Amino acid sequence: MALSRLASSSSSSRSADLLKPLCSAISLRRPISTDTTPITVETSVPFTSHQCDTPSRSVQTNAKELLTFFRDMALMRRMEIAADSLYKAKLIRGFCHLYDGQEAVAVGMEASITKKDCIIAAYRDHCTFVARGGTLLEVFAELMGRQAGCSRGKGGSMHFYKKDSNFYGGHGIVGAQVPLGCGLAFAQKYSKDEAVTFALYGDGAANQGQLFEALNISALWDLPAILVCENNHYGMGTAEWRAAKSPAYYKRGDYAPGLKVDGMDALAVKQACTFAKEHALKNGPIILEMDTYRYHGHSMSDPGSTYRTRDEITGVRQERDPVERIRKLILSHDLATEKELKDIEKEIRKEVDDAIAQAKENPLPESSELFTNVYAKGLGVESFGADRKEVRAVLP
Amino acid sequence: MAAIFQGVGAAAALSSSPSNSFDSKKFVFSPCRSFSVRKGASFAVVRSDGRVNLNPKGRRAQQLISNAVATKSDSAAASSSSKPGHELLLFEALQEGLEEEMERDPRVCVMGEDVGHYGGSYKVTKGLAKKFGDLRVLDTPIAENSFTGMGIGAAMTGLRPVVEGMNMGFLLLAFNQISNNCGMLHYTSGGQFTIPIVIRGPGGVGRQLGAEHSQRLESYFQSIPGIQMVACSTPYNAKGLMKAAIRSENPVIFFEHVLLYNLKERIPDEDYICNLEEAEMVRPGEHVTILTYSRMRYHVMQAAKTLVNKGYDPEVIDIRSLKPFDLYTIGNSVKKTHRVLIVEECMRTGGIGASLIAAITENFNDYLDASIMCLSSQDVPTPYAGTLEEVTVVQPAQIVTAVEQLCQ
């Protein structure tokens, strides 16, 4: 199928025909993955809105973008599953919240914005970090508490940050990142950046008071803040209908417009985020509700099956899986063969395994690291350990 | 090494004859002081060890002279007593400090309830909204948790917000943001973000304000890693500390006191900064070290008058820096007098005094002739009735009795 596509797009000439079989043998991805002829795809479901217009259901994309989506989401999926095994092997300790099933939100959002726009998320941040440009080594090293981690091993799973691409984390306390996100939007308006901030939170955090406080202030001051509720329908073990009187999270902004999006469809997410960015720059805050689903439990200590049935999980996996949707799109538009996609997945698997091996080799932080970064530029003050006599160090 | 600015010390080190300029700088403001609220004698602030800042700390000051931006004009002015400075009240000093910093750095902004159009509930931000506009002096709704969070988020990008809690007690609503995000983000991000925020507000026991409006939050915040805490007590150090706090890369919690806003003092005209981590020697002495901060400084000075009449020579140190403690100044004093009395407004349990006792005992136990005495407020919610409120807080008579007991 790919061959026929090549044949139709390139001008036919004897030499080209002769070269075609050679091309197919070496690597067929090159011409396809750089192909930017627009393809129009309809989103799976229409958008529903509150106090604003809905964006169109037809999304412009192209082969390059779709293949990038596939690659990125497959990478994230593989990374999260690998993290699962590492946790069970006790190489990752503490809390580990996995994002598999929700990859479309991270990937779709990234496709619609630039690195000047800020993203701030809660503790389910591994994939958002990767979408913002984080490397696999940084992820696994941080999860295992090694020096090469993005936070030098001192943050852990819930504290991934990448300042140079405006990814502000990585926060453990539910809902606390939303006022921070509105603060980022304030700074953007103050410095006239013409950029927006996406503050991600979950359906559990949607009931936090500080969220409504921050939304109120953002609406009053016209801040370019986009509040994104990643609604995976369960706040740890509590289903949304048991936690929220009104589970229509996109409507809860009242005076702030809202949009409900199928969060398992990367193209719908991309469309909604583009729309939201435009809106926020002109009219102030907007709420996006991403209807998504997580396959794993809330965290690694939650089996994820006590409050929902296995049938539900497999049902969603069969019908709405984001990676599968993109795979079907790619195959139906003849952008790559099954085999090529499988090769990509094999490559990704190897990449992940290599990163894990590299991270395992990486050393743990030195004891002196305990006292770095407590204060900026340090004060020359002394810091004590629990017994106040040993581990005396002068804060650098 | 921190960027330490010494308003006084640096000036001393800059000029050729340190002692002369040091003293003359003191003369600049000491005789003209008048306190409308608290009676306090004016004392020259000279280092008790005789030498003027030419100790290791002075070496630190000299190391940084090349960076001492604030004291550029001090060398000329300090050595001459021609410019006596100007007289103002403490809240005006804070306002001056804020205004100067906002002019100097466009990234400084102020957020709080009623700070803008209303001018601030204690007039600290009066006139700033008109001068700098609504985007730099921001009136927030009554939502401490979120606007403190927003200030921290803005600080993560490089802005330098000054967040005002109308009363420090209200900041309890923002405790999560202050503890987890403000204090810890620099660490958990591996040093990627600094949070150059200043969180300020009046606290302490006022005049029959009731239990909820008379809180001393320094004891609750002191364990948070990553933050600095300072308490101002005079117009001079209020302005100096405010400016230093704004310029600091670390998050600073700046404690003011409700009853000290109308203190009048003459402060220098030129730009100066007080060291955030340094304690202030209020009255050098020989017999006993009295450590205090904020409003209790004035109770101590009042007691000191009585003590001097009775023949005692107390050394009074205003610790100013509540986190970290200036153990250098305190230690030198303890080594000299061998007796310590701490007078604070915090409650006895878990207060600043409790931590200070622990710090001094661990480091200077060999120099102590007697156990450290600590006078703190009673462990009760501050009552409304005036007489009860008076008993809750440490009074000068109790300080005198304590010193007599300590010096037996």
C-alpha cells in the first residue's frame, strides 16, 4: 500500500520506478513521515460547550503529525508500562501515578502550542514531561532517585519540572497547582508574552475551593489561563458521581466558558487546545474538560479494580484506546503499513529498555546533595540532621 | 555565600576610618528619635566587642563590597553628619522601601486585599496603585490560598511579587502554598526554579483584637525548609529589611507588628539595605544577654531603663532574623555575658524562643553560667478583655524580675 502511494505522489519515471524497490527495502518512513499534505479528519464526537461556540469537528492534520502522534503515544505507553515493572521490582518507591490511557491529552495539547506556553500539571506528570521535551533517561533516573533525573533525584515521581520548556511540574498536593498556574498566566500577561498557561487538574481536584478562587481572580484580571480538567472519572477510588454533585466539569466555571472534549482522541484535543488558546488570549480564562480514562489504578498501590469492573477497563481499551485510534487512522489513510508501525513499536521498546539500563547505571545522589538547593545562593547557615549533632553541613 | 548587604557595616568598611564613620552614622539618627507609641531610650548601636565590623563577618562584608550596590553613596554621606535624613513613621518607611524597589525593578508587584485603590489596611501601600497602575498593585478578592499560590506561580517565572496578608493570621489559609510550594519548589525541582517572593503582613497581639486576629505565625512557619523569616521593629530596619527581602532570591516571610506601625524615627535619605540574616545590637552590656524581636524589643528597652537604675547592665539584641538565627552575634554575646534571657511574643510551646533555647544550648552550653530563661506569651488564645490580654503578653516588670533572678 505504501508503495502505491509513493508511486502516485512522485512523478513516474523509469529511474524512479527502478529505485522504488530499493527505497522500500531501506526505509519507507522518510518520505511519509515528512509528508505534510493536509488530511482532514472528523473527531469521534462533537464538542459540547458552555457559554461559547464550539470549534469545528473537522481537524486538519497530516501524515507527519499522525505518525508523530503514534510514535509519541506509543513511547509514553511503553514508558508507563516499564515504570510499572520497575515499581514492582522495587526500583521505584513511594508514589507512582501512571498515565497510560490518557496519552492523547498530553500529545494533542503539545501539538497545538509552542514552548513559550506554560503547562502545569499535578502528580500524573510523566507523560506531560516527555511531551514537553523531557528525555526518557531523565524520567527513569528521577523515578529511581538518581543524579541524572530531571530534579537531580530529589523530587521523585510527583516532581518533574523542565524550566527551559516551560513545564512547571509536578505537584503532589491535589489542586494546589491551579493557583500556581493562574500565577503563571498572570506573569505572562504582566510580561506581555502573548502566551497562555494550561493548568491541568483531575476530576478529584475539581472540587477544591482554591480552583474556584483562582478562576475568579483569573476572570477578573483577564488572565490567559486555560484550566484543563483531565476527567478520568475516578478520584482515586471515588467515582465522579459520588464526589461531585455536578460532574459536568466544563460547566462549573459558571461565568467562564467551557468545552467538553473527547480526551481519547488526540486530534480532538489538539483542536480544542488551539481553540482555547485563541480564546484565552482575547477573552480570559476558559475551562476544558477532557473525557479520558486511565487503565492503571490511581497509583501503583491501587489495583484499580475494587471500584470499577475489569469489563469496563477492557471495554474502554477496545473501543477508545488513543494509540489504537491513531493506528487505525494511519492504516486507513495508507500512511504506513502494519509492519512499519510494529517496527516503530519495537524501536520504542528498545529505546525504553536502553534508557532504563542507562538509568540503572546512574549513581545515587551524593550526601552533600541533601543540602543543596534549600536556599538559592545559600546563606552560609548550618543545617543539622535529626540528632542535631551529626550531619552538620553549611548550606552552600 | 549569600548576597549579604550591610547597610551600616558596608558603609563602615568602605570609608577609611571605620570607627568614625560608623559612629557618625549612628549619630545621624539616634538623638532625634521619638516614639509615639513606645518609650525607648536611644542608644548608639556599636558592636559590643569594640571593634567595628572588622571581624570575620566584616571580612564577609568586604568580600562583597564590590557587589554592595545599595551603599554606593553611603561613603560620602556617612562620614559627614550634614544630611540628617528624614523623619517618618514605620508604615511610611515600609511604603518607601516598597516604592523604591518597585521603581528600581519592574518585576516587583504587590498583591493583596485592599492594597490598591484602598491604599492598604495599614496604609503601607498607599499611593502605589496610582503611581504604578492596576497591573502592578493588585487588589485581590478574599482568597488567600489562591492568591498566595498565584504569587508563587508568578515568582516561578521570575516576577518578584510581594504578597500581603491583611493580617498574618489569614495566611494560615495559604499554609499549604507557603509550605509546599513556596518553601520547597527550589529543592524539589533540583534548583530549576527560585521563588523570590516576599510574604508580608502584620501579626502579633494588638489592642483587644480578639484571639483570631492576634496570632503569631512565626512559630508555625519556622520549620518550613527553604524560607527565610525576618521581623522588623524600627522604621530603619523596616525599610532596610523590606528592600533586602525584595531583592533576595529566596522566599522571605516578613513579619510586621500591628502596634508598631506608628513608630517615628529619622532614617537616612540615601539608599540602604539591612542584612536579612543579621541581628541588631540595640544596647551593648555586660551582665546579661536579652534576645528579643518585634514589639517585645520595646518592652525590653523599657525594662532596661529600670534595670540600669538598679545597677544592671543588660545587653539587648534584636534578633530580627527569625530563620535562620544569627548565631554569630548571639554567640559572641553569650560568650561575653554568660546569661541569656529570651523575651518573645510567641507562645511558650513551640515558639521562636523554644527553638532559640535549643540552638543556644547546643552551641554555647559551655559558656552559660545559668539556664536560659525564656519569657513568652501564655499558651492561651488571646482574650478580648484588656486586663487579660495584658497578662497574656510579657510585660516590662516581668522582664526586670527575670533579670534579677538570672543575675543572682
